[in-house]
Amino acid sequence: MSVYSLVCPTIGCYQNYQCDPDFQNKIIAVAYVKKSAPLTSVDKGNPLSWQTALLQRYMDGDGYLVFNTSGDKPKPDTATTTGRGMQNTKVLAKTHTLNYMDQQGVVLSNVEFYNDILGSSQNYDFYYFTPNRIWDASGSYVTVIGDPVITGELNTYMMAEVVVTWVSKVNALPYEFDTDQYLEGMYYSITPTSPMTTSWSITTAGGAYASFTSWIVSLVYGIDDSSVIDSSHTFSAGGSALVLNDLGVVLDPTTGAPTFTAPVEGEYTFDVVVQNESGCIFGSIPVTVTVTP
């Protein structure tokens, strides 16, 4: 037996300000957080806890953050039906649509991301950002369609066009948020320990690099706070496949110590790459290697 409330929801106050609040337009970032690892009321308590929680979900592989987008959210399409009693029209649910352009959505890993989330987007809570505000659309079930768009003009650059839709009777609520810091992103900074440099000399005999000491790896993000925990990270060699093949370079995944197998004489540049477990957060530093007989 269903029980229906006889009490209508309480309507909160409408506040009038002496001066109109001026909030800038434009969708400048979005976030997808797994419903299995939702943001809590404590996470949403203030601008710092919002940022820390989102970055930690990103680090742990429980969320995906897309920084520096260019988008809009037009007025939702509101369904209606015949009203009850003296009400002419009864309001049903709203279909919300958010559109954004993602210039980084055309690289391999991010094209794969939009391919993958196409069939699983309903498992994520959605948040979107305008200057100095975060809008909370969590609790709804979103559909995400992201496609690379290629035009016939050489004076433009490729972008992905992304459309996010969801159905909800209400609008997302906005909260104060420091988007200036947030849009700095999160990445690894890699520096060699003294006296090691990033210009190495080896011989064609190869083997371990005798002058290697260690790398200093730091997690860098915009907020002035150190509470995001770096769960784990690994080293690998990146760059041109031909260069890596000629150098025969392999990095120890834990320490980043390089070993060279039958390197070919010449001068090469490759990247020392650090990634977190999910591979979403990374950093790199170029190293020049001179191989002599």
C-alpha cells in the first residue's frame, strides 16, 4: 500500500539584493564521479573540501575531471501535462542538456574515454563548473556523447563536441568554488637529484646508467593544501618508438632507474614518464642521451 504525503514541500525564501549579482557565463570544466564513490555532505562543505574531494577521486580512479572546456547549458526542455483542479498546466520533469567543446578530447586516450563512457555514463554523478561556481547535478542519470569533429579547414584545430543530457524535475544547485586554482589541474613534477642531470652519456655497451641517483617526484595541484594522497605511481619511458627502440631503454617502474640494451651510436631524446595507477594523472621530463662507441 502506498502512502502519500498530504503536506506540500516547504518553499524557501527568495532573497533580494541591493545590487544584482554578476556571475559570468561559460562551462569551463566538468567532472564525472562514480556513484559507488559519491561525494559526501562533508566533501561539499566548503570550496576547499569540494576541490580536495574531487582531486582525490581523480587520483584514486573514482572520477574523471575535464579541465578548461568551452560550453553552455541552455534552458531545459520542460514536459507538462494537463493540470489538476484550477491549475491549467502541471509541470513534469525537465530534460537538461549541456554542451561543451574539448580540445583535448581528440588525443588517443581521451577518444577512448568518450567511447567507453558512452555505455556506462549512468554510473557517474555529474558536476559542471562556471567561473567561481560548481553546479551539483549528482543523483541524476546522465548520458554522455563525445565525438571528435574534423573540419576541412587547416587554420583551425580539432576538438571533441560533447553533449551531456539528464532528466530531473529540478535545476542543479550552484556553490562557491575556486575555479582559478582548480583549472591548474593536477600532475606530477619530476626533477633529478643532484648531481644527476638530464643530459646523459653512455656507450654502445649499454647496461645500467652508472651516474643515476634518483628522481624527485612531486604531486602538483592548484589548491594550497597537501591533503590529496598520492596512492601510487610508476615510471616508464615515453617518446618516439624509433628512439626507444634504438636506445633499448627500459626504466625500473618503481625507481625510474634506466637500463640500456644495445644502444645505437647517436644522440637521442626520450621522456621519463610518471603515471598514477589509473594513468589519468601523469608528468614527464625530457632526457637527452649521447651514445658513443
